[in-house]
Amino acid sequence: MEIWLRGGEEGAGLRELYARCRERGYLAAVYRSGTGDLTDLTAALLLHNRRALAAREP
């Protein structure tokens, strides 16, 4: 299960959620965002990865 928390957001209730995930055989992954714009940062990451891939191609 993926859990996304906004920057500064508390993870109240995460212990209970972790326990429920374990009971069902799920692994909980918690992502905490920072203060940057998610769309801009994701686009920059994708562009970087594409350029790195292109540099490796023959």
C-alpha cells in the first residue's frame, strides 16, 4: 500500500494502518513530499532519466 503525505502533514494513525497492512500481508510504503511542486519535479526527473538513457545507447 502506498501512502502519500504532504509536506508538514503528520502521520497520525500510521501505526494502526501498518498493523492492518501486516494482517493482510501488505507492505506499507510512506512517501513524504517536500515543499517543491510535484509536477515540475517529476517532469525534471523523467527528463533526466531519459537523457541518461540516451547517453548510454549506442
